[in-house]
Amino acid sequence: MRRRERRKRQTLVMQAYTSARYTPPMGNHSYPMTKYRLVPERLLAEGILTSEEIVEPQPIALEDILRVHTPAYVHAFLNGTLERKALLRLGLPWSRQLVQRALAVLGGTLGAARTALRDGIAANLAGGTHHAFADHGEGYCIFNDLVIVLRRLRAEGGISRALILDLDVHQGNGTAALCQTDPDTFTFSMHAANNYPAHKEHSSWDIALPDGTTDEQYLGRLEESLPLLLKRARPDLILYQAGVDVLQGDRFGKLALSMAGVGERDRITCDFARRAGIPLAVTLGGGYARDINRIVAAHCQTIRAAKTTGSCPGVSVE
């Protein structure tokens, strides 16, 4: 069985959704928007994914966004009428291209989730916008793709229970707030304690780490937590927010993981989902290293881990 499993894993096709063609004007903004173009380019150049595996998503329907976000906020963003204070809180300059990109990113996470339910593993080469609340966006997050997708899947009968596994350096405060009254969604956030957001919401389970947490400390906490998560969440699907801002030296992070440590985090997480037989949809999340190449390398490492250790439907791990 192990030999059969290994053979299937080597030939696994993994679909990944890209919204790279939607590139809003950013000026001298600190947000690394170019990573969304560079990641698929590098995945192709390194042979991690083929051109057939990287596909463009369909934009999500307005009704799906309105299951999660208030009409006033949604229409103000779509129409470009957000107040200045709201735009400052969001942290991104509004443009028509930003609207197109936001809708495509949501479609990418929905496509990844649906594909994961079919194939066991899939990814959105963007997404993980976990700071978006019902009535506003913040921290570069416009709409909460994770929660929007879960509610869409439930509306069409695709899933019942879900786990949002958030390993970005920042707490998924918007996700936590949106899911606090949802008994079928388990939210897990392992993040830097002394970092944005200043006010933390209550996830189903939060692990707040001290500044300077290293590979050994981080990976130890993660490996301890995953089996307990499985028992508590009992999910039909895992949405994995795989932010790489846990890297040492990240401008907006306070942890100290090495590149190899982040890769091991991803391998452990993807292997956990595979062994449990739970479909896994990966979203990229944050990453703000001063060197854009370091961000891109870390995100590509996540996708490599997903493809090589991710779920293989119908294969036992006995």
C-alpha cells in the first residue's frame, strides 16, 4: 500500500487558481501585489506545477458575498464610494481593477475548495483574507474569502462541518468574529501574541506565541495541536491559511521561523490532512519580507508541500 501511495503521490495533479491578470495600480504602496504574478511564474519555471494545473477562477456571485458581508459595505466597495476612514482601515487604494481582483480571489478560493472536495487537495494562489469583518475590511483584506466559501458550499449542500486552520502570523480576527455563532465551523489561529490586530477576537481555539518563537517551538506546538483539532472540529473540509509572514525578519511579523521551518510547517499540515483523509484547500495568506524573492520562494514552497504531501483520494495510509 505504501508503494502504491508513493506512486500516486508522485503523479498527483494539483489544481491551483490564479488571479494574477488582475493587477490594480498600487503606486509606492508597501503591499507586495507583484507576488501574485511572480508566484505562478516561479511555480511553472521550477516545474512544481504545469500550465494545465494553473487555471483562472470564475468571479464569485454577489449573493455569495452578501451571505457574509453587509449590503452597505459590499455596495460601497464595489461602487467606489467607501469613506476615506474605511479606505484607510482597509489599507488599499480603491480602483476598478481592485474590485475585479477581489471578486476573482473569492472565486479562486471557491474553486480550490470545490476541487479539494473532489481531488483531496487544491490551492488558491492568493486569498486567506482573514481580517475582513461583516461591515468593513481591514489589514489589506476586503472580503473574507474563507467564510464566504464555506457558506456557499453549505448553501449548495457540499459540506457540513469545516475547519479554518490559520497559521498566518496575525490572528484571523475577522474570521473569528464571523464564525463565533457558527457551531459547524471550527476556527484555529496560531499567531504572534504582540502583533496586529491589537484587539484579538475569540477563535474556537487561539494559540498566541511570544516574540521570537523559533522553528522547534513553533513546530512542537503545531504537532501537539493537530490531533486535538481533528477531534474537536470533525471537519468535512479544511481551509488552510498558509501565511508566510511567520518568517524571521518579516516586516510585519514578530516570529523567527527559518525558510526550512516554514516548509516543515506546510509539510506537517498537508500530511496531517492526507492521513486524516480530509480535503484541504490552501490559500496563500500574508508575507511581507523586504526581499520579494523571499516571499515568493516561501509561497512556492507551500505549494510544493501541498502537491507532494497532500491528500490522495482513495489511498489508505495503513
